[in-house]
Amino acid sequence: MRARRLEDRIRELCAHVAMADAPELSPLLVKLQSALREHTERLRAKTLERLVSGEFQERRRSPPLQG
């Protein structure tokens, strides 16, 4: 479950950033930005894989409620 660990790391970094003093902030933000980029790349790859395989289907929307 590597993705879960990345999400946990992002949550942990966010918590550290929220409590950090100014001198600690910059290196934490660099780590958080890196983790978010990695997460974004994984999502892009997963989405592309699903699109190519035909697994990704358009979701149907419910008709608007009549009021």
C-alpha cells in the first residue's frame, strides 16, 4: 500500500507545517511540495492507465430535482 503511505506522509507534513516556527517552515514546505508532486504524478499515471484500458467510464449524472 505505497499510496496510503504517501497520503499519510502528506498528512503528517501538513500537521508539521501548521505547527512549525519560521526557521523550520521552508524545509518542511519543500518536502510537502515534493510529496504533493509525487501524488499528482501517481494520479495522472493511474488515470491514463484507466483511460487506455477502457476502464474509465463517464459517470452519469442524476437529473435535477424538480421543486
